[in-house]
Amino acid sequence: MTLPHKSLEAKHLPVMLNEVLKICNPKSGGVFMDCTFGGGGYSKELLKFESVKVVAIDRDNHTIKIANEIKDKFQSRFIFHNKKFSSLDSVASSKFDAIIFDLGLSSIQLDNLSRGFSFKSRDELNMMMGQTNTSAKKAINSLSIKSLKEIIKTFGDEEDASKIAKNIVKHRTINQIKTTDELVSIIKSSKKKNYKKNIDECTKTFQAIRIFVNKEITELIEGIIKASQVLKPGGKLIIVSFHSIEDKIVKFFFKNFSKNKSRANKYFPDMKSNLSLFENYKNKVIKATLSEIKKNPRSRSAKLRFAIRSKDEFMDPKDLREKFKYLTDLEKRIA
Ligand SMILES: C[S@@+](CC[C@H](N)C(=O)[O-])C[C@H]1O[C@@H](n2cnc3c(N)ncnc32)[C@H](O)[C@@H]1O
């Protein structure tokens, strides 16, 4: 497959790079995991410090070319795996000083119109990040009206979810919905005439379908659990998120599985009630500076949280999965 740009990585500006580097503190070396390699923005900066090693992961096979270029330069200090981060434990042969997640899509993916992530595209409805079984086309043409409504409402927070779902089903009974622009016109015809355009009227539905297709909530929950399993004591778990559901999950995890957990003993079995995955958690959200937002508007909605792994042994935080089961169940709807 030919790639759309000569310098792909130049297409994506890493969000809050300085803040991520400051938390990682790579000056005196360390082993880092970059779970969302993308254009390699974080990996490359970390590798500039001589005794740093980076293990990077990305589910998208379009990132292999960029990873190979970095590998040529940094050799054994850099290892790349074309995998989903929900299985990061399978590539962790040692423990890590910091593990970074920069969630969502890269500009490289969004701007490649043939992948169908953007509502500016006129190509096939695809939206698959990689290693996914369901395309957006399959989801849109086969999910029940009830599932479509719930997915668009829950993952997109779209107030007109019901009308959009109804109109999708109405259209597909006549003709299969194949392209991005067909979905765009269905969404537009479903929105109120006086829709206030602070964001494009298609943004929320596209986001919801993308989350469903790539099972992004299940990935996040499993990914952060596995990450806490392979962090060194004192190691940092760093997450940059762009969606309120993602931030809610991260906040819950850090707050309830830290030494100062909000409700003592609630989330671990009685016998181990004094154990924790993280040190005291301050519930602090870091945001991009105004000057970064000017250069990179995508950073406007980014929220960075990090927590420090405690010395305690790992215990599976089952209640994190339980708490958000309604979301992971929604991602299991058959398309
Ligand atoms: C926002 S971009 C990361 C950009 C990167 N930090 C940089 O500076 O270039 C997110 C990347 O994570 C990847 N990704 C998303 N979910 C993933 C998952 N569950 N497993 C592995 N990679 C994932 C996407 O394919 C995308 O390339």
C-alpha cells in the first residue's frame, strides 16, 4: 500500500511533549514504553538521551515504516511491536520507568482520507485503526437501531442520537451506506436546523462509531491494568486523553487504587486491603499551554494525568472492569 505523505511523522505534533518528558525524566537513562507510537513523537525525544531504551507499540500497520526509520538510527535501544496495547504484557521482558498512552487518532490517520476517519472524506466508511474485526461500514449497515442509538449517544454524547440512528436504518433499507459522505448527509439531515456550529455536526457521531469499531474503551481499561503490572515501583503511568469517558476511567483508576483511595478498602479484597497500585494520588489534570494550543489546536482538549506505581505487589483491579462494564458491553454489540 502506498503511503500518502513523504514525511508522515511530520504530520503529527506530539501533544504536551515537554510535560511528558519532564515526568519521564530521562536524563540519567531508563526503560520507557510508548504504547501509542503514532508518528513517534515521544519515542524520538526520549531516545535523544543516550542511555534510554524505548519499547513502542502501535496497532496501526501504517506506523511500521516510521518505526523502521527510528530502528535504523537507534538500533537495539528501540524495539517496536505492531500490536494492541491491551496485550502490552506480552512484549514486556523487563519492568518500566514510565509507560505512556496518548489516546485516540493521530493526524496522520485523520488526514489519510482513504481511511474514512474524517467527515471530509468521500471514501469508504472504514475507520479501522488496525487489528479490528468490524469496519464502520459493517457497523452502520448491520447494528440494530437500538444499538446504533446507544452507541452514538453514549460514546458521542450526541443529543440527536435517536434521530440519526432512525435515519441510518431508513437509508440502509433502500441502499447499503458505503461512503463517508453518505453518512455525513444522513447526520446533517437529522440535526436541528438551528444547530449551533461550535463543532461540526458530524464530529460526535464519527467519534462514537470510531470508538465502537476499535473497542477503544476496552483497550484503555485492559491497557492501563497491564501497564500497572509491568511498571517498576516508583514508575510512572502517564495518560493523555481527549474524551471525557477516557478521562473518567483514568481518574477512577488512579483515585481508587492509590494509597489515599477515596473509599478505604472498597476495591480490594479484605485480606489485601492495605495494598495499593499507586502512591497517593493528587487528582491533578495537566493541560496544554496557550502557546501550544496556538501551534497545535488539537491539544486544546487534551488532559494529562499521571500516577506513580507503589511498591506493593500487583493485584488485578477487577472493580475497574466492573465499574465500566456497561461501556465494554456496548462495544461487544454484534455488528
Ligand atoms: C494520538 S496518536 C499518538 C501520537 C504519538 N504520541 C506521536 O507523538 O506521534 C495515537 C496512536 O495510538 C494508536 N493506538 C490507538 N489505540 C491503540 C491500541 N489500543 N493499541 C495500540 N495502538 C493504539 C493509534 O493507531 C495512533 O497511531
